[in-house]
Amino acid sequence: TSGKLRGILLCFPGIFGHEASGIVESVGEGVTDLQVGDHVLPVFTGECGECAHCKSEESNMCDLLRIDTDRGVMHSDGKSRFSINGTPINHFVGTSTFSEYTVVHSGCLTKINPQAPLDKVCILSCGISTGLGATLNVAKPKKGSTVAIFGLGAVGLAAAEGARIAGASRIIGVDLNPNRFEEAKKFGVTEFVNPKDYDKPVQEVIAGMTNGGVDRSIECTGNINAMISAFECVHD
């Protein structure tokens, strides 16, 4: 069966989860780039390495291994590797990390330094790489530029770190929770705006702070209103 969660089609019953770290216990026939004992991160936006998108510098939405929430089986044979009492259990976005053991396509794994602590490096498989990559690979702020970060959770902090690495002179953090502001300073955020403190749209507040708007804006909450504000706080 399948169902929807916030518009996303999911397969039930299934083993969910998309962030993790682990150690390869066994490899299937034909797998040559991984071996038993490798420390790895599962990646739900996998890469076959052969399609046009994988070879493009502009996209990583692989034709074979792109995000697909309603595919609950392996690519090789269209079957699940999970079951309970003989009943198949669906995979989730090629990772199924809410488990002690999982089975994934080799293109959905990336090797990491075995010295990296698995209990910490796991968040690199989505949250940190998402925020950091959005800044460095997509927004690409120039040195000395101004950047607004909407949402100061894990993804937002990673986005702020990306802006710091890029050399942004001002990094404005936007969040409804003031308790996040102090921690965000460690990731390069220089100024903080809480929309609840103002009686006008936050994009107008930011425009007033930056002589017409920021150079780059990165939205890290998924909230539609925040998306609008993030778009409108960028200068013309």
C-alpha cells in the first residue's frame, strides 16, 4: 500500500530514515568500488556515474538513483530485501536507515575516513551537506557579500558555515527561536532577526538593514511564507 505525508508518496509498511553512517558488512555481485569494512555514508540522492546528470556540473539528479519516495524495492530485480514473517517491507529513498542493518545500491554510498566518529559524522549524509552545498555550490556568495539564512536548525547552520567559508562579510540569521542565535555565532552568523520582533514583513526589515537587500538568501525551513520572504529580501 501507499500513502501521502505532506504531499510525498510513501510505501507502507516500510523502513524509513535517510541519514546514517555505517560499515559495509557484505557486497553484492559486481560491486567493485566498495569492500567489506569500508566506512560509509548512505546518500538518498545517489549517482550511477554514467547518466547525463551525473556527468553534468550543473545537476546531480541521477536518472537511476534520484530521490524516489514511492519506490520501495531494489533497482536490480524490483524486490525488497526486507521482510517480517514472510511479508515484504518496503525500502525508503534507497537508504532505510532506521535500522541496524540496511541494503542499498552501491551508488547510494560514499566512503569516508574510517577515523571519523560514526555517531557524529552521520549528519553529513544529509543535513550538513545540504546546507553547506546549497551555499557553496548553488548560491555561491562572493567574498564580502551579504547573505541571509532563514532557519537556524542544522541545515541553516551548515548554510551559514558555507557563507563564512565563502568570505561573506555579513551573515544575517532569521529564526523565530532566539535561543538559536548564540549557537549560530559559532557558524559565522553576524546578525540576527526574529520576525516576531517587528510589525512589518521580515524582508522589509532585512532590506532596511542592507541598503536594499542582501546579495544571497538561503531558505532552510521549507515554510512557504519563509520562502517568499527569503526571495523578496534579495536586492534587485
